[in-house]
Amino acid sequence: MFPWLAFGHMLPFLDLSRRLAARGHAVAFVSTPRNIARLPSVPPHLSGRLRFVPLPMPRVDGLPEGAESTADVPPGEDGLLKMAMDGLSAPLAAFLADAVAAGRRPDWIVHDFCHHWVPPIADEHKVPCAVFEIVLAGLVAFMGSRGAHTAHPRTTLEDFTVAPGWYPFPSTVAYRRHEAGWLAGTFRPNASGVPDIHRFWQMNERCRLAIYRSCDEVEPGMLALLTDLFQKPSIPAGVLLPPPDLGGDDGGVRPDVLRWLDDQPAKSVIYVALGSEAPVTLKNLHELALGLELAGVRFLWALRTPGGMSDSGTGADDRGVLPDGFEERTRGRGMVETGWVPQVRALAHGAVAAFLTHCGWGSTVESFAFGHPLVMLPFVVDQPLVARTMAEKGVGVEVARDEADGSFDRDGVAAAVRLVMVDGEGKVLASNAKKLQEVLADQERQERYIDDVVKHLRRYHICVL
């Protein structure tokens, strides 16, 4: 298992690794030393079948000292990290050669979206490759194959604001103009020298099959489209919901955020979290804060300031990014936590009624487990498509944004929060979210998806041999 150097990728890869190890398969999880050190520990009963393999992180001029993941560099500045990752090709080749020489030839290498150089190395040792796509499957379909782009070229930003020409069904899920620059940017070389779309196409053309963190219950028809689009099996792994046992080990001390939630009425709090890598600005955070204040509802905000965010130095209190007096004015009904928040346990708490999210696929999946309606504030990558997909399903509403530049204000935040938490429409969203939870919380069905992944890996490995 070889994920991209981002925790939003490493954690789902580790989750899939655990599920495969629990079925008796030996798994080697490959990453860099500092990333491995920051990952959750493996349960003792799986430690004999799941091992970590650290590869030395190459030094790259301009990459901050000790940077080994996207969490260590400013948002959007991951080109040098991709260059460093490309430098892992020699250590990976050596590890694979040693394994083969020792009679431990891997049955598969499961890699990520940008590892275009892995299949040629694997081919030298007759080891098949599969890609594990941890993003919304709809993003992969929206990006399309090389052949699809040849038949339906996209040359302007407006081309990305409508469904692709290769979709065989009608769809309103697309980027808005202010969001389309991200996808258009994948066609241009970054600091690594290789455009992301070229990595994506080469990787998809060389791998034997694709595994998706999705299923037909969430994205009906999308897996069939992907199989046709890339001319190889597209296998759903299910959504990899968090485990049902959320008791956690507090070491005898219950986290402050959970104790605060304990004191709130049932279904009265909106949980707010934009992740740690969303490209937010100081103005974004101010408008979000003032919108929460204006909405007048209870909130728990897991505030993590992304690295590299510029601070104008005006209007911020001692917390650095909050408007002057914000915490004083909202004391009693709001809590801002700048440290670590056990997100799954917060979402599971009975006081939480809704989730204000950036629509990262991992966070969105976590919300599925608890049937929360969403207030959506997407920024980049698959987040806008996740937001449109969830809106189509009737489980969330987006914060209104300026169509030209993507800006939003406190009034838009307050309106979206009140719609979900106070207005009658929020009850409809909550009901739809609960129905989706009931479908996805079928543990037996989700486990069957993993079993089906194993069956495909066995079947196609035999075909390769």
C-alpha cells in the first residue's frame, strides 16, 4: 500500500490496509519515516500482518526542512512535495527487488493517484498494480480518460462548469467558474515538472484495476461509467465508515470539547470544521466567525489555521485569526478549539445536530455515519463536486458565494446555518441525511464491498500470472 503524502490519503489507505489484514492478508504500508510516526498505531491483533515500511524522504531544494506531507507545506504548494515523492522511486525499486529476491514477491501494489512511475517498476518484477482512489468517484469521472479528452477537449474555464461530454446521463454536478481554475491547473506543469493530469492518465493507463472509496448507494451509476471510461474494472470498497465503537481511550481524562458537548441540549449544536489544509484566508475566517455569531445557534468550531495563511495583523484577537471580541460575545453558546478535536466522537455526540464542512470526502463520509445534514463550504479538488452531489441528494445546503471570485460573507453563512438548524427546510435535510445513514450503516453490506475487492484482487492476479 503506497499512498500520496497527505494524511487525507494515508488514513483511508491505512483503513483499507487494516481491513485486508483482518481478512488474513499480509500488508506492507509504505511511506516516509515522519509520516509513519504520525499515523495511528495498528491494533495488536493485526500487527503480525500489517507492517510499516519507511522509505527515506529525498531532499529537495525549497522544500521546508522535515516536510514529508501536505500538512507540512502551505496549501496549494505541493509541487515540490511531488518532486520529493518522485525521488522515492529508487528506494521503492530497491525494496521491491529485495522482497522478490527473498521469495516475498507482492501479489499487488496498491498506489495512489499520482504514482505514475510505480507501474513500470512493478512490471519489471511482474507485480500488478491497482489504484485506490480515496476521493469522490465522480471527480475521477469528471477528470476523464485521455481518450475522452481527445474526443471532448476542454480548453476554457467554462468547459469545466458543465458536465463532461462523455457522461451518458444528465448531471448538474460541475465546478463553478471560480472553482474551475484548480482542475484547469492540473493540465499545467507544477514544481515537480509533471502536470497532475499526466500523472493521473499514465497511472490509470498502466494499472490493472481501480478501487474506489464509494458505492452505488452514494454515487449511483458512477462505478459503471468509470469501468467503461477507463476500460478496466472499477471496484467499490464501500465508504469505509468509522468503526461503531467510538468509546475511545481518554487515558482517564475526557477531552474538553466532549465535556462541553455533554453540557449542551440534545441536537442543538452545529459542529464546524474546515480541515487543516483548506486554502482559507483571514477574511474567510472572520466572515465565518461573524456568520456563526449572527446565526445565533450553538456551535463547536474545530479551528485549525492552515500553514502559510497570511494575516493582515488587523482585527484579530489573541487567538490570532478570530475577530475582536468574538469569543466573549458567543461565550455560553459557542466553543472554539484550536487544538486537536476527536472529530468522529464529536460528530457522534448526541448534542450535535449538523456539520459545517469544507466537504473533504473523508469528513463527508464521517458525517454519513451519524446522519447529520450539512452546511457546505467547499474550496478545491473534489470538494465542490462533493457539495453538489450532497445537495442533489438533499442532505445539505451550500453557503452562498460570489460567482465571480468565490467570496462569501457573514450573511450567507448565517442564512445557511439557520436554514439547516432552525428553519423547516432543515428538518427535510435531516430526514434525508438519516435515510442515507440507514443505508450506509449496514455493516454487513459495507464489509461485503471489501470482500468483493479481495475477490477481484485474487481473480485479476491469476489473470496476470
